[in-house]
Amino acid sequence: MFVVIYSFQVKPDYTAQFEKAWQALTVLIYEHEGSMGSRLHKKDACHYIAYAQWPNRETWKNSGTKLPSEANQIREEMKLACTKIETLHELELIDDLLKTKRFE
């Protein structure tokens, strides 16, 4: 398994828009791109951290081409809500002891 950790700095008063867009885009990525899902964490009022799981690095690197056209609008809404989006870490999973929730 492969894990990617993202950081999002969200504009004040845009947190609800960001959370809604993040969730909608994450579901589409899960359904169309082979993602294993993601978790969103709030560090403080305007700083979020997301943890995304993938079966492997290759699937993650090749993602983005199978999304439906509606994903473009959702991405724009998410970008407009943020002042900064960055990938903090790309990690190979060694062991997994988390109890997981499935979309299914």
C-alpha cells in the first residue's frame, strides 16, 4: 500500500466549501481512479491535513485521467477555497493496524 499526505491552507469563511468539495472529489477518486479512500483532519481553524491510501505508487501517479467531467468543477471549488495546497509526504506502508471504514 502507498500513502500520500496533503496539507491544505483554507481561506477564512471557506471551510464548509472546502470540506464539501474535498469529500465530493475524494469519492470520485475512490470510484474512478483506484484510490483506497482518504481521511481529512483539521489541524486548526484553517489548516487541514489529508491522508490518502492507494494500492501502490503507480496507481497514484497515474490517477486523474479517469474522473468524470464534474470533477473539474469540484477541483476548482476546492482550489478557490484554499490559499495553499501541497503534498507533504509520499510513503510506502510497512504495517497497518487501523480499523477501517469502507465506502461500500
